[in-house]
Amino acid sequence: MSVRAWGLFVAVSVIWGVPYLFIKVAVDEGIPPVFLAGVRVVIGAVVLLALSWRADLLHGLRPRLRWLAVFAVLEIVGPFTLIATGEQHVDSGLAAILIAAVPLFVALLALRFDPNEAASGRRLGGLVVGLAGVVALVGLDLTGGADELFGALALLVAALGYAAAPLLVLKRHLADLDPRVSMGVSLAIGAVVLAPAAAFDPPDAVPTAKAMVALAVLGLVCTAAGLTLFGLLNAEIGPGRAVVITYVNPLVAVALGVLFLDERPGIGAGLGLAMILAGSWLATRPPAPRPDEPVLTPATLEAT
């Protein structure tokens, strides 16, 4: 990858390892999940739409509104609400590890929507190893209570949304849009979708200072900045490689949970994380060239 791509990769990896800490803080301070998601998207939408308007980018979007709405539901409305719901029942570090299953879902979806992908050999083995890691995490670190299992399921559904949005929508229908526009408009659509539910379920009391800080960081840094940089990363290296940021996200999230929330991941977290990351790495590697297929090098390209 280019230096620019590596810079984007590192930035998004760190930024999207942070929200699990602040989501946990917010829900523990009494912020309902849908209200939290609504505040995040409103803050992010205001920032990105303002930047888009200043750059005179908000034109010719009507034909794209359908796909922007689909992207908003898959990437924003569903995952933001489901992650906050899941973190009501599981630790922030475990939440991040479960979301690390995103590349596995990308590989599975690619089997149906990208005919050039074939689950065989090491890629098929990667899917099996990664899914076994999810099972190990859920089976060893969670007590099996209904609340924890519900939280884990919510997080896995969120991971599926994160996998589907860039692969099926962003790459095919929105890749040529400036990320400030695609993400800003998607956030605005998400705000409209979430507004009724958020208004129906507000916090029981005025949010604490700690909750307000968490909401501000989630909206400005993890949403506005994070989605913009993620859009740039997708344009630079493609969605299949961009979602590999989930390799790093859980490491950041687990470290922050230990440092600031006194979380103590169990043996299932370590084993599950290792298996999920190993499986994701194998499942997202490009297939090896066939013996009769020439390998392109700078020399061969120059010769052609």
C-alpha cells in the first residue's frame, strides 16, 4: 500500500478502536442506545454536511439517494444502535472482538456477490477458524445468560452490517462521491430514521458531564472524522482490504477497557481474538495464482 493508504489505515484503526470505551461509558451513565446513536449521527451529519456545503459538493445527489439510504441503514442506523445495545450486556473489549468478525462476513458475502471469489483451501480454512473463534469467545468468556447472549448476537448482526455496507453499496454505487458527501448525507438520513425512536426513549435524567463528553467524542471523532477517513481508505485500497482495520480495533479497545474501565478479559477473549484475527487474515487473502497463470511483476508489465 502507499504511504497515504498506510496513514489512513493507522488513523482509522485507532479512531475506531476508541468508540467502544465511550459507548460503554455513555450507556453505563444511562444514555439509551437509540438516543446515543441518534446524537452521534446528528453531530456527525452537521459537521460533514457543513464541510460539504462549504466545498460546494452538495449537488446532483438525487439519483443516489436510494443507495445512500441503504448505506445509512447498513453502516450507521443498524450498527450504531446494535453496538450500544450489545454493550449494555458485555464489556467494551469483548464487543470490539466480536466486531472483528467483519472481514469474515465480507469473505462470506463475497462468495455470493463476487463470482471471482471462491472459498477453498486456506480461505475456507480461515472462515472456519474465525467462526470457531467467535464460538470460543462466546462459550468461554460469557456465562451463557440470556442478556449476555443477546448482547453478543446484537454485536454480530452489527458486524454483518459493517461488512455489507462497503462491499455491496459503497464500492458499487457511491465510490465516486467525496467521502464528506456520502458519509454526511448518509448520517443525515440516519438521523431522520433514528429521530422518532430517540425522541420516544430519551434519558431518564439530564446526562452527566461524563456522558456528554462521551457523546461529543463519539459524534466528532469516531463518527464525523472516522467515517470520512474510512471512505478515503475504501477509495484507496477497496472495501475487502479496508475492513482489515478490524484486526487492530479490538487491540485498542481491549487496552482502553483495561486501563479506564477496569475490565479483565478472560481466556476466551484471548483465544477468540487470536482465532478471529487469524481466520480473518486467511479469509481475506487473495487466492494464490494458478500454476499456469503468469505472475505480473514490474518487468513483465513494462514488457507489455
